[in-house]
Amino acid sequence: MDWTDLIDAAFDVAGNSSSDTRATALRTVEASVAPDEKPVASTAGRHPDHFRKGVLVLTTHRLLFLKDGKPPVPVPLSAVTDATVTKTRINGEVLLVVALTGSHRFEDVVKAEVFAEQVRAAARLARNAAQREQAAPAAAPAASGAELLDQLERLAALHASGALTPEEFSRAKQRLIG
């Protein structure tokens, strides 16, 4: 699957046949794609601040919400701690993505349960990749005191959110401290 297929599929689900909107969304995504970032899945949903549906795009690095040529709302997957779905009469299936950067609510999401599982799986992979990068020996120069404190605070937040087990937290902390 390439970026065009992913965005076209999502806009088809959203019921938006505007080729201009699709082209703008494609340009927006392609302009900010990391070199090793790949498309994973997409669906349609509505951000609580918008009346019409937009597109939720899941990549190997982040979750994006695209709507009417506006800048995307990015959620880095390495920061995602949970993705849950609830059903309401007014807002349909509601996807709540909780991340270290804040929580993000998307309403009337098409196939929300399936998409939430894809988000959880992609987030696990992104966290594991981030942990492997942190574990790479001698790849990074010695951190200053402020950088070390910042990294320890991020580790503590991951541990508190349940993203890291106590053993993983201890090992990562030991690697940072030396």
C-alpha cells in the first residue's frame, strides 16, 4: 500500500469525493514523511472541533488527522500509551488515543475497534524501536545533566503509564545513568 492508496481509501470511507481535498491531504502527508516512515492503515472519523468527517492516517511513526487542507494533527506513536473505543448514541464509535503528548478524541470513527487495535500494535512497535535506539551502546555522546534529567523524566512517565514494565524501566534507567 502506498500513500495515495491509503488516503484514497480513507476519503472513500469518509464519503468525500473531492479530488482537490485528496490531493491536498496527500501533499501534506508526503511533505512531512520521515525517510523510513511507511503507511499502515486509515479510516474516517470526526474531530470534536469539526462537523464533517476527516481522515485518520496511521503510519509506522505517528497517527495523523487530516481535514480540509488544514495542518495535520500528529500524534507520535512512541508516545501513545492506550487506544480505546466507546460507543455512544450521538457520536457513534469514539476512539480515544492517550499519549504522553495529551489525549485525542475522534468521534464517529468507521471500524473503530479494528483501527484501535492497529494503533495499539503500531504503538508497541514504535516504543520497542525507541527502546532499542536508547539501548544502542556508544551511539550517543554523554548527555549533559539537563538532558539526562529530561530522559529520566520521560522514562518515568512511560513507566507510570504502563508502557514500560518495572524491569524495562530499571534497565533503561541503568543505561542512562551508566
